[in-house]
Amino acid sequence: MKALLLIALLPLAAKAQLTIYAVNGTTETSVNSSYSFGQVPLNTTSDAHFRIYNIGSAPVSVNVTLGGAGFTFDSPLLPFVILAYSAVSQTLNITVHFAAASTAGYSASLQINSLSVILLGSGVSAPTLSSVSGCSTGTPFNFGSVRAGSSATCTFVLQNLNPQTITVSSIVINGLGFTGPYGVTAPLTLQAGTSVSFSVNFTPPGAILYTGTLVVGTQSYALRGTGQPPPLPTPSLQFDLGANASAQQRVLTMTIPGGSPVAATGYVNLAFKPSTAVVADDSAIVFLANGSRTIPFSVSVGATHALLNGLGSAAFQTGTTAGTVTFTVTTAAAMTGDPTTPFVIFGAPVMLDSPPNASKARLGWLDITIVGADNTYTTSLLSFSFFDTAGNAISSAVNVDVALMFKTYYATVKAGGSSFRALVSFPVTGSAAAIGSVTVTMTKAAGPASTGRLTFQ
């Protein structure tokens, strides 16, 4: 009787040698008589990974068969021998693929020696995913350019267009810089015709291109975004102390408030707009270092001062025309604000470049030479007061209307500035010996200017 009992137990021991587990990452779950793939969108494949252990005391030769439409499997060469009391590295691992061709239920029989597992699954139309704000409407879903350390949010809507309820097993975000989903928890059930919204954040840690994936069940969607360097604080353009005027050489510096978070290069530019319609420009308003209106700048990480053409400052000249010099900064780096800075040159009386000259060297003539500039281009009257050698006025002042003469002259100068050299000659009848000096007053819109007493030589 005892022997008969042992014989009856032997088949049970052999059958129990093999155990099967479903593997998801590092998690193993014991599989009994059935395993469900759940709902799988049409034209996609869902994979299940199975691991077969031998818990018996003798090696087992294993064969695997699978029967059922929509199911296939991959495995090592069969039959496969699993050693007794097998460790993970000694198990048989197989992967079963399920792909539904229509919206129907599917089943298959997975046979592992004497172990039998019924596989179940159903085909459904995949839920429809669309972006509604914050990124591109098509795949890859592109978040565009986002400053490093800042975040952009894209909102998605997942809709069930099937006539039946579907289950979304998981919504997973992969890829550095991408996080979520926010506003939804999977697994979730979507009734027919309903939808759910959720969001994904993109926070680039650096200034490079990032890619990721949004995986909804078995559907994978590409994500993309570009990190941009942090912006350059608005540069401050500053001038040396002093009243703005024509015929100056001034000094420009450029500072970065709080220090620059990035290394940056670019250009400081100047442009000039005259306050008069007589000329369109003044070509003398340039940077002295290169004689142009553009000068390169560079700034290193953490620096509070930019280098202008490699130096700590840049000199520029203000020409001889009233108007506004506008300084701008161009750079590939983003800036938090607009650093455009005006430098206004106001109208002034005639500027005399050097002491005027009074000469009676030519017999029978008094020659008076005046060199200067009129930054408003409005000189209209020259007034001459003559004095004898004792300093007494000889007669009333002689006034000369020169408005048309200067206007004609400046029309030919165009952008060359308002500098002029004027020679005024007076004929003398008789001896000029008694004429000792002259004072010239130049009158214009910005006020008169006097040469002071000029002695004839």
C-alpha cells in the first residue's frame, strides 16, 4: 500500500518542477492558468516577458508551443535545458508578442511542457492624443526653445473614439528634461467618447537639444525641446562725465549688472540722426579705434564689465552736427532688456576751431579768415566792427547776410559735417594803416558767437 502511494505521487512531483513568472523590469509575478495582455491598440504590438524556473532536483528539457491568432513568441533554441534549482541566470526566458488586427477578443494557448497558460487580449482603436497648447501640434511634440533652468508646459488631450470603454494601462514620460504626466493617474478607464487632459513639463538643465518620449500604453510619441543659455542682463552703456556737445571725443563703457551668467560676444553700434534736414548724416561721428560705427565686445562668465575692441572702454567723436547718436548692442545671446542708449548733441553757437586771422598784407584789401563749425547749419549773419589803432570804433558795424551762401555751401557738403573756412575780404580806398583791428560776430539760430578783437597783421 505504501509503494502504491509513492507511485501515485511521482507524476505530481514531475509536474511541479516548472514554475512560470511574468517579468516587468525587476518585478516577477507568478502566472497561474491565464495571463491577460488587456486592450492593445490596433497595428501595435504588446510584449510580455515570461521566465520559467526549474524548482526540481533534476534538470528539465523544456519545449514551448504557442497556438492562437495574433500571438507569436521569441525564445532561445528549443528544447532548452533548465538546471535543477535554477537561479535567474539559468532560467528560460521567452517573450510573447500580441498584435491585434481588428477590434475583437483574442486568445491563445501557451504550452510549456505540461504547463498550460491561456493568453488573452483584445484589439481596440488607440486613444487619440493631441496637444492643445505649449508645444507643436504634430509629432515630434516640440516645446521649442526654453531658457536653461526655466520650464515650459505642454497640455495634451487623450480621447477615446471607440464605441467601447478602453483602459490605458500607463502614461510614461522618458528623457532628460521632460517630466510628467501631471493631472492624470494611470491606469485609467476612458468611457466611449470621453477624454482626459494632462500636461508635460520641459525644464532643460543646459543649452542643448533634448529628446524624449511620451508613452501612452503601447503608443510612443517623440518629444523635443532645446535649452537656451540664460539671458544676458541688460547691458548698461555709460559715458564719461561732461556736457554733450559737438567736436568732442567721449568715452563709452559697457557694464553687465550683477555679472554675466554666460560668455557672450557681439557688437556695440552707433547710428546718427541729425536734428536738421540740411544734411542726412555726419560721417565724422565714429569710434576712434577703427574709424567705423561698429565695435566688437566680449564678456566672460561672471564679468561685470565688457571689453570693447579688447579694451575696457572705447572712445568716439561727436562730429560737428547737432542730433542724436543712438548706441545699440547686437549679440546672439538673449538679453533681458533693450540696452539702446541715446547720446544727444544739442545745438550751439558757431564753434571756432582756431583763432581767426585778420590780415592787410594784400595791398588795398582787408582779409579776415574764420575757421569753425555750425552744428545747426543755420548761420545767417556776419557782423564786422572795425577799430583804429587806438581802439576807437571807425564806423558802425558792417552786416553781411550770409544765409544763402552757407546754405549753398552745406548743400555740397552732405554728410561731411558743418566745418567751414570763410575768407571775407574788404576793399580799402586809400591807406589801411589807420585800421587796427576788427571784431566779427556770427549769428545763427542757437545764438551769436564772437571772435573777439582781431588785430590786423
